[in-house]
Amino acid sequence: MGQWLTAIFLPDIGADYNWLSVSAGFAHTIAMRTDGSLWAWGWNNWGQVGNDTNIDRYVPTRIRADINWALVSAGNGHSMAICSNGTLWAWGNNYDGQLGDGTQVNRSTPVQILP
């Protein structure tokens, strides 16, 4: 029997941009570029990718282009980030109230916590 070689072509997500930080959650990843933009990809069942859908993303998808981000962290089905102005934002699974917005409603886009 011969061996088969399978080529997998992945996007070169680091070619044109400088990445500042990355955080891997449970089946999703979020990364921040040096320009303050935030990008996410992976499993998106609860909206943890933050792009206003529940559709899985297999390449980096920009989150809230109108915000410059400073810090980011991916959790178990949810994500949190701090904006450059110091405000806290969260999105994704909120079954146990882990987003901190006073609800148990899942969020598919970032919501500001304690505005």
C-alpha cells in the first residue's frame, strides 16, 4: 500500500501584521495585534468569537473594529477584554453569569461590563 500525503493550507495570519498577545480558550482563540485590533476564531456555539453570530470561524475574524483593545483573555466558552480606555468587555457563554453583566444571557458580541 502506498502512503498518501495530504496538504493542509492554512492562512498565514502573521505575515502582514505584528501580533501582541494571544489567548486560547476551550476550542476558540483570540489574538490582539499591535494596532489594537482584536481577532478571534474557532468554535462559536455561544458567540465566544464575538462576531454577532454562532457560526464557527476557521480563520481570524475581526471583533468590534470601532474599539482599540489593550488586553484579552479567552475562557471556557466566553471571552473577556479590556479596551484601551480601561473599560471591561465580555461575550460568549453566560449560563452561570460569568460575563458579569447581571444576566445569564449568552452574548455574541462584546458587552461593556459596569459602564
